[in-house]
Amino acid sequence: MTDKSFEGRCALVTGATSGIGRATAERLLAGGAKVVAAGRRTDRLEGLAAGHEGRVYPLTLDVTDAKAVATLPAALPKGFAPDILVNNAGLALGLGGADEADLDQWDRMIDTNIRGLVHVTRAFLPQLKALPRADVVNIGSIAGTYPYPGGNVYGGTKAFVRQFSLNLRADLLGSKVRVACVEPGMADTEFSSVRFSGDERKAAKVYEGVEALTGEDIAEVIANLLALPPHVVVNRVEVMPVQQASGPLSVSRGEG
């Protein structure tokens, strides 16, 4: 894959202010693409744009704002109509059991990870379907496959992302739109800081003693998927650090 793999292409990346989203935007820019960098933190988006004059459109966007999302395709400036959509915006909140979870946190995860993703996808699908080549990359998680205590609604939202991606493939059969779901494992980004409401000590403990994935690692996976010949699609890719693996089923023994 050359540095100009994405020359002439334009990507819309949600959640582009940090982590996987920011790394993906930078990787695609390095490959010659233009990028619509979408996220809620305007200062970070403008910082990204400043380093890539004329090739980044910084878009302050909350994907849970359905009205803003619906009008987005028509609002983008000339030269920034995407033929690549990377649905990265998402979050996990809390790690308590389902019986004690904060319903507001559950609602926010559902609104962002599911509603936000499907609204953005639906807004752009008509124009993507009309193109001779287009890609949708949805960022899932291994939490959508492997349950863990406290993963309840977060894992459920990511299972939805995986199945939605597969169903998109069925709906888009006959078009030139490829759909892939990338499912990272432990990745050292702002993910855990957000999950623990900014408690950096708790967040750091998650990655202690582990060489975790980075945003750049996942960005490289995405770039490789996009660089495949147009007739080749990888439906789903699961990515973990070497120090992580799925574990045995849990068993509660005795009474109770």
C-alpha cells in the first residue's frame, strides 16, 4: 500500500477528536484523502485542520442530534462529499451491574452507539449507493461478542453494530458499497477515562502491565481494509492485543 492509496477520496470520520477516530483521520490524510472530521470538541477539530490546509473540513457535530445529522449531506462544502464513512463515535459509561446501573448512562450509550450510528449511516447511504465506489466502516467492539461483568448495555450496543453491518451488506448487494465492522479489543485511548467519568487512576489500571492496542493500530487496520481491491470486502475483523484473549465461561458454584 502506497502513501497515495486514498488520493481523490474523501472520508467522513465521526468521533474524530481523539483515539481511533483521530488516528483514522490522520492515517487517511497521510494516504492522500480529504477528511470531514466530525466531533463535539471544536478546538481539537480545528487543530487537526490546521495541520492539513484545505484537506480537512472540521465539523462540530453531536451524532445524537438527529436534525443536524439529517441535514448534513447537503450542508457539506464542495469537494467534501464523502465516499468513505467511518462510524467511530461511541462510548462506554460505567461498569456496574445491570441491577444498579444508571439509566441515563444506558440511554446515552444507546443514543450514541446505536441511534447516532444509524442516523449518520442513513443520511449518507443514498449518495454512497450512487457512487462507483464507496465504503462504510463501523467501529464495533469485542464486547459485542464476549460478555463481561458490567458490560451489559455497552456490549449490547456493539452487538447491534455488528449485526447492523451484516444487514447493510445484504441491503446493499448489487451496489458498489462495501461495509466492514472493525471490532477492537483492549485499546489504550480515552475510552476508559470516559467510562470512569475522568478518573484517570481507574482508567490507567485497565491497561496496567499490558501492551494494549493504540488508535493508530486500529487506523492501520481500517486503512488496509479500504486499500483492498474494490471487489474484495472484509465483513468483520476482530482485533486484540497479544496479551488479551477470550476467557472461559464463568460458573457460580454452590447455593444462591
